[in-house]
Amino acid sequence: MSEWSKMPGLKASRQSSRANGIWSSSTRSNYAISYGMLDPAKVVASLQRKPEMVHVILTGRNAHPTIVELADTVTEMRQVKHAYEKGVMAQRGIEY
């Protein structure tokens, strides 16, 4: 395991060899940063040290501004319509 993948809040979740080299994918929540469980400066420092072909996906709302600044792509989802509006209750595996 690389030194980078051991950094706080970031862990390589998948590695495979491809014809063009090694690639990895990592997912961790922005909630941990928002609620003070992770220091955004440490996360930024870790991201800046990651290997070039490691792609990191951070999920959750309210991404810290320094993370947004560093990111290549930022997506914000919004509800257009929801089954709840028609009386359908939350369903396990969908909403929770």
C-alpha cells in the first residue's frame, strides 16, 4: 500500500493494472470534513501528494471551499421531484 493511500481520510479502495499503468479510485465523505472529524488542510495536503493517475471522489454536501478549489470537477445535485411528494414513504436502500 502506498504512503499516500494511508493518509487521513483517504484510502485507495480499488487498484487495477491497465495497459497505461496503475489507476485507483477512492471515496470518502465531505461530511467528515464538515463535522470536524477531518482537518481540511490535511485532506488538501494528501490530495496534493497523490499519484497523478489516482482519481479521488469525495461525496457529501457542503464541500469545504479549499476542496472545491483543488477539485477538477464539482457536481451539486438537486431534487427535481420525489416520490415522497406523492405519499411514497422512504425506502431502505434508496433514501437510507
